[in-house]
Amino acid sequence: MKRCQRYPCLFVFGLVISAFFGEVFGQTGFVSYAPPRDYVEQGAKTAALVLTMLAALLILYTLARYRQRLFEYHCRWMLFLGLCILPLPIMLMSTGVGLEQAKDVEFCNSCHVMGPFVEDMEDPQSNRLAAVHFKNRYIQEDHCYVCHTNYGLFGTVEAKVGGLSHIWQDTTGSYRLPVKVRDHYRFTICLNCHGQSQKFQSEASHHGSVEDVLSGQGGCTDCHELSHPPRENRS
């Protein structure tokens, strides 16, 4: 205990590391299958937390230990390290983790206006397209993000910018019910997964549908169920 009191930084650091490895390697017993965790994301979260605590402890230690000599050379460097250097990797890792977590279904569902959409998608009895894809795991993860984002860098940037506007509308309450897409849905996104699959191409009713989708003259919901609940059930 005396050592813990003398070295609080090492004590806190040890607690964080122990908690992290306990969570990662402490899983025992078989309940049901779950996809493997993203240990890079988990590691970035833990590293950002550790660096944040180290920066705070370094600043507090310097202010408390050298409060009468803060203008000395080594004190200025210690404060510079805690205030300017350590926050850089913290911000980079936190931003990366935040962008990745913004792809999760749970993130989309955090806006209460999205509740009817997520509830229907996760309903095993629903036959709408989003629910069919979800329960059969045609999309392994990030179900909302995959279907509402174009491929490539520009598609990702477009989705992030659109997501910021959605967060603003939810925060300020400036959205309008019932919720609807800003523009016509681009069914070409569906072709990114289905267009070259054997099952899709062997279906006689799909013959000519690719041309209709690419030209904007048709879409998947012309024949299939709606992707989400009808507008009257979205509020």
C-alpha cells in the first residue's frame, strides 16, 4: 500500500492494464457464437484512456510538486508534455475509435427517431429487406452503415458528413416526422454485394434488373418488400 501511495501513476496504470487484459482474455465458458472482437479498436480505446490518465497525473503532479518553481526548465517541459504532446495521440486514437463506432447499429439506434427502423430490422418475424438481411446475416456487421454508404473514400466521407447533420437534427430536435431519406435511395449500393452473386444472376426475374437499377428506372423494392416500415409506422 505504501508503494501505491508513493507511485500513484504506476498504480493507476496497472489497474487499467489489468482491467483491459482481464476483459480480453478472461472470457470463459461457451454461451453462443459471437464474431471476434476488434482488438485494434479495443487497444486504441485502452491506450487513449491510459494516455489521458498519464497526462492528467503528470500535470497534477507537476503543479503540486513544483508549484513554486513552475518556470524552471524541466517543469515547463513536463507541463508541455502533459498539455501538448500526449493529447495528440489521444485525439487521433479517440477520433479513429469514434469514427469506427459510428458504424454500429447501436450508434444509429441512439437517436430515438431510429427506434422503429432498428426494431423492425431486428424482428425475426419481419419480412422487410433490412430484417431479411439482418437475421440471415447477409451483412456480417455494421448493417445500417453498409446499406447506406457508397463504396470508396468519397462514399465514406459523404456518409460521415450526412451523419453529422443527423446528429445535429436529433440534438436540436429539428427533424421532421415521419423520417424519410433525403433523396431517392441508390439501389446501386445493393448491386455492390448482389450484382455478381450466382444466386442473383441465376434468378430469372432479375434478368434486365441490373440495367434498370443502373439507369435509375427501377429498384429492388419494385418486387421485394420495403426495406423499412412504411411512413405511417415510423414515428
